[in-house]
Amino acid sequence: MLILSLLPSAIIFLVLGFTKCINKRNFGRVVKLFFLGILAIIVTLTIDLTVVDFIEGFLDQDSIIYQFIHNLLFVGLIEEGTKYISIRLGTRKALDGYDPMSMIVYSVTAGLAFATIENIFFLQDSSIVLAIARAIFTVPNHAAYGVIMGYCLGLARSAELMEDKASARSYRMKALFIPLLIHAFIDFLLSLNTRYAISVFVAMYLTIVNYVFAVILIEKAVKRRR
């Protein structure tokens, strides 16, 4: 089961061709982002054991209101927020931070590190079916969120170099809130599966759209390098 937990992240990184973007100059930063991604999941789980337990004392866990608040605050804000902070910290002095493709590689690295540890945590004594489901949907989604975050942060750094503070601020907001809202909404739909079976199909459709959107952003980032 440990191998199944680690394999999806490695395959995604290889399929996207990110290994070609790693060289002697940025290797250390890629490793740094990987460990910052691990730190992000540790912080997230710590908050989960405190804040979420506190919220559960006031709301019925089976209610739609609880699922909405839980997915918006914990899944969306806390998970994507900790990843966003780790990426900003890890790329603060990156000389290639103006390049969206470089920032995508850094962000996806942090996102996949996050997803890998999360996978190990959730797949302990679990089934092959859940492992496959997470490999197809959960882990690639974390990579896609990383693509969106990295692309926007790269544009933000470019805007800063042009002294366009308004655009830089706008791109940074998009880097956080677009992945946050997509992540929260998809997981909210999945949490409704016992009530509304169609919610799972809608979540799967949005997941595919998320993948396509991420691929489009990667292609745009590559074109900006030429």
C-alpha cells in the first residue's frame, strides 16, 4: 500500500515532463519545495485535529451546512492556504520566479509532496479501490491546483518586475482563491454522495475540466519561454 501511495505523484511528475525543467541551478529549490509541501500537510493535519474538532462540537457532521463549512474552511482555505504560504516562502528569492513554467514546477512539487503524505495517511489499512480512486482523482487534482497556483504566481512576479503592483496583487489573489474554490467545491460535491448520487458525477466532470485547464496553463507557460 505504501508503493501505491507514492506511485501516483511520481508518475504525474514524469508524465508532465517536469524532470526536464530541473537543473543544477534549481534542483536545491525543488527539493526545498518538496519538504515545504510536507510541512504544509503537517500543519494542515494539526489544524484539523484542533479547529475542525472545535467546529464539530457545534454542528451536525451529517448536515449540508457542516459539509459546506468544512470543505470551504478546511479543505479549501487551510489546505490551499498552507500550500500557498509554503510556495511563497520557498520561491521568495528564486531568480526564475518571473517565469510561470518554473513556478508551476515548484508549485506542483509542493502540491505532490502534500498529496503523497496525505495519501500515506488515508491509505493506511485501506482498500485497493480507494488507492486507485485517489490515484485517478485526488493526487492529480493537487497537481492541477499547483499548476494554477504556480502559473498565477509567475505572472505576479512578472508584474512586479514591471512595477505593476495592481496586477501583481490580482494574480496573487487568483493564485490562492482559484485553487481554493475549485478544491472546496469538488470536495463538497463528493461529500454529498450519500444524498445526491449526481453530485459525484458533477465532481468528476469538474475534475476533468480542472485537468484540462491545468494542461492549457502549462502550454501557455511553455509558449512564454519561447
